[in-house]
Amino acid sequence: PGTVKAATETETCLFCHAPHNASPAAALWNRRLPSNTYTPYTSSTTLSSPGQPNGSSLLCLSCHDGTIALGEVLSRTTPIAMAGGVTTLPAGVGRLGTDLSDDHPISFAYTAALASAHGGELANPATLTGKVKLDANGQMQCASCHDAHDNTNGMFLVMPNQASALCQACHSKT
């Protein structure tokens, strides 16, 4: 739905997925993973320990950190040309860069102990069975709140965020 488009390529799924020559990082993944060192989220109130991105968040960052060309896919020997000469994700809300210190923390274990340590202001992870989900390792990832395959709610959110509904799936400020 955005303004960044391929010059001629019409296979939209190809930018992330390929039936052959895919990366073992994820099912049919068609991009190399970034090897950057990221500055993780920090705050005086954070009790979790976000480290370097992993899991699905690392897949997201293969475009959204702006360091790997959008058209650089594993299944092609030459990059896919992008309209307007764009190579990486342009500056804006979708380009996170490698400094994640001001973005929601990712790639950390969201545990019952963590929720309890926040004095009731975080939902118990066992209750995250709806649209907002942790990954198979019990970690908060980009995909906990965003679904790259569905933009029904805008910004690829997994649910509407009117009145902070998405945020309140995990956070309950007292």
C-alpha cells in the first residue's frame, strides 16, 4: 500500500519469500539476514533485557533497518529494480535504522515473572492468546503486533489501535 514499489516486478511475495534458494532462517525466506549490531531499547523503567534482535524481528529488519537493498533477494543474481531509483527503505516511520533505543523493545523473553515484577501493569503472557502473540520461544517480536501479510488495520497492525487497544493487550497502566 505504500509508495515504495518495484519498477517492473509484479511478484509481490518474492521480496520476502522464494520457493527455491531460500534462506534456512525461516520458511522460504528470500533475503539475507542483517549482520549489524543494533542499539536495543533502553529505559529507566524497563525490567526486561532486550538484546540483539533475533527470530522474526531479524527478518523484518532485513528491510526495515535500511541497510540491505529492498531488491536484493536470494533467488535473483541481480537486485530487483525499484521505481524512482529507490534502493533501501526511505527515511520515515518504517525505516528504523540500527538504533532501536526509541522503539518498542523486541526479542526479549516476556515471562510471567516479568509481568509480575511490573506490579500488574503487564498482562500475564498466558493471556496473550488473541491477535497479539509471543513467538514460539515466548519472546516479544515485531510480529507480535505487526502482520506483514495483512494491512487491514493500517501500519500492518494485528488489530486496531483505537483508544490504545493494541497496546492494552499487554499494558495496563494503573
